[in-house]
Amino acid sequence: MANGRFITFEGVDGAGKTTQLEWARQFLEQRGQPLTVTREPGGTELGEALRNVLLNAKRPIHPETEALLMFAARREHIDEVILPALQRGDVVLCDRFTDATFAYQGGGSGVESEKLEALEKWVHADLQPDLTLYFDLPVEIARQRLSGEREADRFERESAEFFQRVRTAYLARARQNPRRINVVDASAAPAAIRKLVENILLSACQ
Ligand SMILES: Nc1ncnc2c1ncn2[C@@H]1O[C@H](COP(=O)(O)OP(=O)(O)OP(=O)(O)O)[C@@H](O)[C@H]1O
Ligand SMILES: [Mg+2]
């Protein structure tokens, strides 16, 4: 897979993923690293249409339907964006990936992990991120950060208990994948996290 690196950013809503991803983009760009920056759900025309459905639907969606739509968007995203970029040798920075489906649809909404594992195997048996930065944050702090931000989407309107289950599932996934998933204390100051992320990127992208 040439020298491409697939790096994902994970964490509950408000953990600081987008903030740190933008700094990571600037940092790697300044070093002349060819980059592809993308997000899930989304990243393709179909994926962005599915994102709109998933984030803004006015009626409840069955959690298994959510999981299937996430993986449908992901299938397209891998084929159209992620694999071609890795084959070119790009570093791919992706805001959320499959860990988020295990955390939200699995931990948050109770879809059995066996079902999600089957979908994961179907959609990307041979692909895993080379590195995942999981921004870990107590739920109360994440919610404080989001209050006053743009209007909340479907997921952001979920209860504190839901987000607690999401966080627990992320931490379980990090324990199961200790080499891939780097747990970052997201309660630190943004600049301190930035420095830490830069150091992690330096060792991952050389
Ligand atoms: N380390 C930090 N300390 C305090 N505030 C922060 C920190 N990192 C980000 N923020 C602020 O918290 C808010 C949420 O950050 P950001 O949008 O990066 O989170 P996110 O994980 O991408 O959230 P979402 O999942 O909703 O997209 C923003 O207002 C941002 O400026
Ligand atoms: Mg974000």
C-alpha cells in the first residue's frame, strides 16, 4: 500500500476531533506530506447524502438501520476515497470511522457487537486504520463544550447516559486494540493536546 497511512480521529461529540484534525492537517501539510482529509459518515456524494439522513432525520431510525447505513456509506468511502488515496501514498486523516459505529450504534444504541463485527468484516476485512487517535473526555465536559455551538444534530440530542455508554464502548475498543488506538486525554488544554498529537504523528508518518 505504498507509503500511505490511514489515521482516524475518534471521540464523543465535542471531544475536539475536528479541532485537532485541522491542526494535524496544517502540521503535515507544512512538512510537505501529501494528504487526504475526509470524514464519516460522508466523504462521497452518496455518503454525504446518507450523513444528512443519519444526522437530520425527523423520525427515529432503528439502530440496526443506522448501522447498515453507516457501513453502506463506508463501503463507498473506502472504494472511492480511502483506498485510492492510500495507493497514491497519501496520509488519510479521517474524522470518525468504524470505531464510532461500535461506540454509537453498538455501545450507545445496543446493536450486538457480533452484527457489527460481521459488517466490519464484510466491508473492510483487509483494512484497518494504521493509527487511531481516540480523544477521551468525561461526558459532562463534552456536553459543556457543545452547548452554545451550532444547533445539535440527532446524536448530539441524545441523553448523558447514551454518551456514557458511547464512551465506555470506545474505551473497551481501545483496550481490545492497544497498538492501533492511542487514547488521548482530551480534557487537557488544546495546545497541549496539539503538541502530543504532533509527536504521535511524527512517529506514525516517518
Ligand atoms: N482541549 C479543549 N479544551 C477546551 N475546549 C476545546 C478543546 N478542544 C476543542 N474545544 C472546543 O470544544 C468545541 C468542540 O470541539 P470540536 O468541534 O473540535 O469537537 P468534535 O469532537 O469535532 O465534535 P463533533 O463530534 O460534534 O464534531 C469547540 O468549541 C472547540 O473549540
Ligand atoms: Mg467534529
